Amino acid sequence: MKVAVSGATGFVGRHVVAALERAGLEPTLWVRPSAPPSTSRHRVARIDVGDPPDQPFELLGRPDVLIHLAWGGLPNYQSLHHFERELPAHYALLKRLVEEGLSTVVVAGTCFEYGMQSGPLAETLVAAPANPYALAKDELRRQLQQLQRERPFALTWARLFYLHGEGQAETALWPQLRRAVESGAPTFPMSGGEQLRDYLPVEQAADHLVALARRRREHGIVNVCSGRPVSVRSLVEGWLAANAWTIGLDLGRYPYPAHEPMAFWGDATKLERCLHDE
């Protein structure tokens, strides 16, 4: 099976590439034209989503499956750029790839598509995106589903929940905590920490994405999540214990985010069924 990965050098992408390697597959790495020279042993395709070359499917090596992780403008979830520029560019290019022969697509969505609904969140809930990024992602899903009526292909829409691990943006919780510990800070400022979230190590999420892709089936919307709610405070305390780090938690320094509900997590029932359905 031939697999291509867009956003292959990003936070999630590099772990997906590693998961494909563990599965014995040789992926094609789709990167931006401006990306640094590659040292990878894998095939590299330089494709600009907004200005793609002729016959992008050929450039990608005519893959059986595309794991589509690329998306610009993050981590600014509030920018109108997401639906003004990213949305039309991604739809147009994915449509071209399908028209040229791509038969299976796994696209990274976001748990933010559920909006301000409180958990547990199942795929059967109606999406209610509350920021431009989530709105653009959800609209892309709808457009691809409409495309399927004219150009049949297998679509899996993987709604990623809160991922953490190596390579994460420095503004995320895990890198901030590690940086505070390494700098010798006496305390780590954070919110009250009682909000409930669904956290998943990025390596595990990558394994799930690869497993879904390898099945080459129509899965529709699938939550890529742990299915277990955990408070932010408990998560941080667990990281401290696991790494034998000593730092005080300055709880309540920051207010709870107004753009997220206090408690939401994914229902992993469908994910488990997809992963174990042979």
C-alpha cells in the first residue's frame, strides 16, 4: 500500500511518519516548497496547497491513501484566514487529487467542531463550531461529503482531541511546563486546573491515524481521543510525578478560557470499533 502524508514535518505529521515506518510502510512526505532540504530516506513531494503544481497526484507517487494533516495559520484559531484562504485551497486541491485517482483520504479534523457542547461528545452530535478554525474544518468535511456524491472515494474525518508530546508548539501546556522546570522556576502559573479535557499522547494518536488509513475504508467522522476525562490539574501533576519534577503549581493565576466549555471529552466507542473491526 502506498501512503502520502501532508504536513509530514509538523507536530502530528512526524509522529504519523514514524508510525507508518513501524508498520513497514514507506510514505511519501508532502511538505511545503519552502521547507528545508529533506534528510529523509522517503520520497518527498513539495506542494503548495494554495498554488499546486500540475498533476499533484503523480507528484505524490499515486498513493492509495492520503493522510491529510496540513493546515496553515495555527495556532491562531480565531483568524478569518481559516475559512477565507485555507478552506477553499484545501478543498480545491483534495478535489483535484480525487479526480486524478486518489481513492482513500484520512483528514485531520478537530474536537473544536463540537463547539461549546459539553462532553462526552459522540460523532452523532451535530457540529456547532464556535471559532473560524473549527468552522473551516467542519465546512471542509461537508464539502468533501458532497464531492463523494459525484466522485466516490473513502473518507475518514478524524476529529483530533488534545494531543501532547515531543515537537509540540512551545505555547502548549507540556512545553511550557517543561521549560519552567528546566529554568528552575519555583512555581508554574496556570488556571485553576479543574476543567476536564481529553488528552492523548501524540504517538498514540499517530498509531490510530495509521490504523484507520491502512483499512482503506469509509469510516466517516471518528473521534481520535482517549475517551477519558481528566482535569488539567491532574494531568500536570501526573507529568510532574512521571518525570520526578519538583515545582509548585500557582493555581488560579489565569482565568478559565471563555472559548471552551469547562468539561468536554470524546466518546471513543466508534474509534475502538473501527480499530478492531477486521
